[in-house]
Amino acid sequence: MGLRGYGATQAQAFEQVALALTATVTDLHRVRSSQCVTIECEGEDRELLLVDWLNALVFEMATRRMLFSRFEVRFVDRRLLGKAWGEAINRERHSPAVEVKGATYTALKVAQLANGEWLAQCVIDV
Amino acid sequence: MSETYPLQRESEFSWRIEPTGKMRVPGIIYADEELIRAMDDKVFEQLCNVAGLPGIVQAAYAMPDAHWGYGFPIGGVAAFDADQGGVVSAGGVGFDISCGVRALRTGLTIDEIEPVKKQLADALFRQIPVGVGSTGRIHLNDKGMTAMLRGGARWAVEQGFGEMEDLQHIEEKGCMAGAVPDEVSARARKRQQDEMGTLGSGNHYLEVQRVAQIYDQRIATAFGLRENDVIVFIHCGSRGLGHQIGTEFLKYMVLAASQHGIELPDRELACAPINSELGQAYLGAMRAGINCALANRQIITHLTRQVFADVLPKADLTLLFDVSHNTCKVETHLVDGRKRKLYVHRKGATRAFGPGNPDLPETLRAIGQPVLIGGSMGTESHILAGSEKGTELSFNSACHGAGRAMSRHQATKLWKGRSVVDELADRGIIIRSPSMRGVAEEAPGAYKDVRAVVDAAEKAGLAHKVARVEPHVCIKG
């Protein structure tokens, strides 16, 4: 499954991809953003950082048994400081379709487009 | 037919891409003309990339169900020689380490389950944890986790999940040697602590099936299968632990590739020399992941037996076989008349040892290994047996399933989960799933024709068809 996010900044594009990640599992509007989890990743390469960001979210989803519907990303030097708001999985209300196994390096791209907009994309394994 | 890749037809069911550019060996694809026409060019591109990896031996192979994957094609087989600079690749194994299929005989015929089919479906759905967010009843602490990662299905049997006899009918006799639990990170362990004995989601399932047709009476008899017998297929893998091992080592291998002098045409092909610290660390962790998958399927077997004992006390569930289709294993194969120790990667490909292989249990040695091919939930699955020719054709490998014909997104546009369930119910197939969207994404029409795939596998000589089985109950993740 391929995920793609666009934004005015790289941080916004990363937030949009994270929304797409949740959308592969359930309908986004069904997920309440009542609990906040913080995430930190570090690295030079912005593409590897995208994979790290998504895999950190996959880890939090799996171990906290949560789904997230709102994201905030900031870049400070080489670090990504992220926040994800969501709630515990409710199988009746969310009817989660698939479990994301991990983000891959396939079709991985983080780039500023000619129109100035940022694109962030990769394929995830479900 | 691919216009970009020069496919040479070697036989009716075999195609070849001669080495060009950075390819060290040819690419060989087993398929009929229709299957090969339907394959995305990405399959051939990925196969050619694999053919360029250091230390690859003989050829990079694609099975009849091949479709494009992450780095390696799914349905891909590649063997490497450690002494020739050969590599091990996390992407060549896949995220769901040792994902596989296990088949159980029940000692029942279809007439005996028909009156209680709904009750059986409900009880299986209640007892076997399935779907996103489900947890098992076994919660492992770190010591228990280490024992499980070292012992696999053997550990599960020692904990009371199943019988010692089961182990004879599992690859590696239920316990993968060379597992190094210390190489499995705290994060991977954390992902697994509540997931033992869970089926998972996506294309994972448990099915109660009827043997609908016997193709080879002699082998079917040896496998203990008769027409109208009821059997159970369990398809799942190493759960969160395997996914996390795959995720972490993929990254380590990407970062270390240049240090190892490996040029990657695609980052997803990330690999490390077998004879390197990282290569050995991955092998240790991956083998622990294999044990996790074997233990998981063993626990689910035990739960299945409990359900059958309650609903159909006459049932006697015995293990036909357990195959894994995402692995890297050390095997000895004859290459150019010489026996060589090779690291055989199978990603979405089933090991298919032929008759006489010393690793098969005595009861199966004269016949060949059962090869279990899962179809989509509304169609059929197949039981094959490894062939004599398998070792020279594909390092004893065959297909693993039907393979998707369209994306999950496309499937949800074409089908609604509820109507898929109703249509299958009209045909006598009971579906139980926590997610109707998941059912729509897995609709039978979203998959290729599994019969075309197994026919091509047989005609190419990879395995013999033994029986076709049809689903009656499907517990879907």
C-alpha cells in the first residue's frame, strides 16, 4: 500500500503521511484525538527519517493498541519531534481493517516540488 | 508481454532473462503465458536487481504467483554462497518472518460438520484471537520470551500446547537451530508480549475446509487425505516481533551497505555479507523470528483442538505439515554437479523438498514434502508435494498462494464487506471477521486465480498437485 502526503512544509507533508497511515487501518473521522503520545527520531537523511517516523508510529499503534488521528511534526536540527493524538482501538467503532507491519524503503521520496509544495511518500507493508 | 525486459521462453512454463548490466546470474520465471503477461514489469526489474547481488548462485527465480514486492519480488527465490561473498537480506525474507501455512486433518467428513458448522464458526471466532488490536491469553515476560525464541514450536509443546508428535511434521522439527534471542531487540519483544497465539489481520486466516478433489491418489493416501475429509488451514506468521526485526535490520542494512562495499540499486534490497557481524546478527534474530512463528501456529493449533473437542468431540486433529514462506535457510543443493551449502531466501515462496530429502520425517521421506498453497477465502486452496526435479529447478521452491490481482483500495471500491459475507454464505461458506472493510479488501475477486498458479507450478515441475480443498468456515483477520 502506498502513502503520499503533501504540505506547504516538509513537516506538514510528514503529518499528512501519518494521517494516510491511519486511513489504511480505519476511517480517520472515527478516531478521537483524546490522548497524546510524543515521538522523537533522529537522522541526517530526510527520507530515512520519514521511514523512522512512520515505523515509530507503527510501534506505538501496536504496543499501545491505539489509533491516531492528529499529528504535529517539528524539525529541530537533525531531530524530528512529533506528537500524535488518538485513542485506544475500539474494535466495534473503528472496525480496523489491517495491521501495518512496517514502513518500507520502496517508492520512498521526500522532496520539494517545482510549485514549492513538499511531497513525502513511501510504501508500507500490511 | 514485457517490452522492457527481454524474456526468452525456455519451455512452455519457464522464461529466462539473460544477465545484462550488473546481473551476475540470469533471472528465471516459472509461469504460463497468461500469468507472465499479467505480471507487472516491476517483477522483472526486481528479479534483475536480485540477480546482481553479491554471491548469488545459479539464478534469481520467480514463482508463478510472483508480484512486485519490497526489493525482492514476492514469490522470489535466491540462494547465496557465504564463501563467495554471499549476502543475507532482510528485504529478501520480508517483514513477516516465517509467515506460513499449517494444515491439520480432523478425522471428520463434511457430513459430520454440516449440522454444527455455524456453532463451530462462532466458537473458533470466539476462542482464537484475530484482527487488529487482539491479544492472546499468554503474556510472556522476558525470560519466557527468550525461551520461546529459542525453542519455537518445541517450546510451545513443552508449555502444554499440543503434542510431541506434532513436531515431526513441522519444518526444522518445530525448532529453528541457530536462533539468537539476544539479537532480538527490546522493542521487538515488546511488540510480541501480548501477541502469542494471535492470528493477526490482512491476508491471515484460519479455514475449515473440505477435500473437494484428489489429483494424486497415492500421495493423498500417504498424506492421510480422502475426498470429503475436513481439514483446517492456519495462515499466519511471527506477528509484531517478526515485523519489528524486519524493520530494524532493514535499516541497519541500508546504513551499512556502503561500508560493506555493496551498491544497492534499490534501498529495499538492503543486505549484508553473511560473513559479517551484521549478517550474523540478522540470521540470529531472523531464526528467533522463525521460532516465534512456529510457536504461534502451534498455540493456535492447540486452541483449534480445544474448540473442536467442545463442538465435535469425535474430532482428532493431527498435523499434516507446517510450511513457512518467508525465510532464509541454510541448505545443501547440487550446483553444476557439486554439493554446496547455500543461504536460500524464499520470500512468498514455499520450500518444496522432493522425495528422499533427509530433512523430511520418515513418514514423508518417500513421498515428498506437503506444499500448502492458500487461496483466497471464497475460492480454494491446494495441497501439493515436492518434486524430484525441484532441486535443480528452483532450489526446491514452489509458489505460496494466489497473489493479489488488485490493490486493497481498488477492492473496497468494488465490494462491500457485508455483501461479500452474504454472497459467500449463499454458497455455504461462513465468514467471521472483526472488520467488514478487511473482508472487502480480501474479497475473492481481488486475488488471481490460484488454480492457474498451481497448474503452472506443477507443469513447470516445481511440485505435484495432490488435492484441492474448498473453504466452509473462514475466520478472517
